[in-house]
Amino acid sequence: SLFTVNSRFSGFLLEKISPMGMEMCIKECAKRGSCASLNFHRGRLECELSHSDATANPEGMTSNSEYIYIDRSHIPQVYREKKNNIGFAFFPVQLLPYVHYS
């Protein structure tokens, strides 16, 4: 599973970013080499990046119904690729010729 619901990893905070959606939070962790895991607070749209994870420091895991925990090793490879635009809709705009009516 990509994430662990109702869980929060504490004690190794790298950065807290708010407001931010979950997908952007995942991307933020994926692009930073120092990010080992993340917590996402659904209600506050708050992203917590950590420089450690539950595997290295299991004592940091707590039960918390407001958070989702994601270990960096569970982030799909597509989020780590610099050229992807997953999650963003791209709508080509058709340019119409300018018509001037007198």
C-alpha cells in the first residue's frame, strides 16, 4: 500500500508546508533527497516532510486519525521523475483568428 492511514511519524521533522494537497506533498518528498517519509493532515492540508522513517525509527510512529503516513520507499517511481506532470490536466488552447467588425 502507498500510505498508512491513521498514522503519524514524529520527531524527525524536515519541513512543514501548508496549504498543500496530498499529491503535491508526495511530489515534494520525492524530489528532495533528504526526505525519507511524510505525514499528510487531510483536514488542514498540511504536509510534514521527515528526514527519517518508521523503519529506521519505529518509536516515532503513533496512531492519529487525522494523518496519513507515507514512506519514501512506497512512493511510485513516476513521482520521482523530473519530467512528469501527473495530476495536472493539460488542455491545449486553440487560438482563433482575430476578427474585427466595423
